Amino acid sequence: MASLCADLGAEADDLDRIVGAIDPAAWDAPTPAPRWTVRDQIAHLWCFDHRALLSLTDIVWTRVFAL
């Protein structure tokens, strides 16, 4: 479990580093996904990374929301 949390933390750090370098005007740029902007794609990645972290570290969240 600890290695999964470490991997997830490293992924989040990489994502933070990448998005930190995005020009503010680029957040609303389109992506290859129809009707999705860069902002939408990053929010999607963040949401599922956050859910993965909660499922590994928060038993109450896992029991209530991950069903």
C-alpha cells in the first residue's frame, strides 16, 4: 500500500510540475478530445488521482463513495 501511495504522490508531483508551466492563456485551448479544453483534461486527471488517493487512504470514503 505504501508503494502505491508513493507512486500516486510522484504522479501528482509530476502533474503539478507540468501544469505549473502552462501559460494561463493555454488553459482554455482545445485538446484532441472533442469539446474538452486543457482545463477539462487537467481537472479530469486531478479528480481521478484524488479519488485513487482517497480509496487508498480513507476507509470511510471508500466504503461510502467507491461502491
